[in-house]
Amino acid sequence: MQRSKPYGNLHVLSSIQCTSYGSCSLLELAIGGIAGFLGVSGFGYHLYKMMKTKETKIMTYHMMAFLGIGIAMWAMYGITLRDPVIYVTNIAMTGILIGIVVYKIGSEKSLIIQI
């Protein structure tokens, strides 16, 4: 469903739907955007902390697998709703999770080589 939203003299074509019940309001986009930013920032902080301390024990492979499945399902849910706040946030979190997995595998390989 497309609708035109007036912003001053500009009309912006918007096809964003936040729920199956109707279109997104600006408040819903703001709340979702802030929540997504905080979620990605918190997740990214773990990657930063792991790289700084070189300690990866806190992130187990089982935990990352469950997180990855959950994040992928949220991204698919956002795509089915055509809600960019949900799917963009979860795609970004998937990228960070892939970075964590790559860093964890790399740090474990270097640990084996040192021993």
C-alpha cells in the first residue's frame, strides 16, 4: 500500500508498512529506529570488547547459533511485514554476529598455533 506523506512542500512516496494493520507512523519509525540502533550498538560493543581484550570465551558457539537463528527469523519477519526498521536492524546484527564468529575462529586458531 503506497501513500503520500506531506513534509512541508515536499510529498514523499512511502510504501513502508510497520504492521499488517496499517502504515507506520513517524512515532513508530522513531521508536523502532532508536531500539534498533541501541540493539546493534550493544551487540557491536561485544565485538569491540572481544577484539580489545582478545577474550572470546563469553561467546559460545551454541549461543551464537541460537542468536543467529533468532536474528535471521526476525529479519525474515521484517521482510514479510515490509518493515525496514526490523529487517535493516537484524541484517546489521547478522553482520556483526558473522564478525564475532570469524574473530572467535581466528583467535582460537592463533591460540592453537601458539601452543
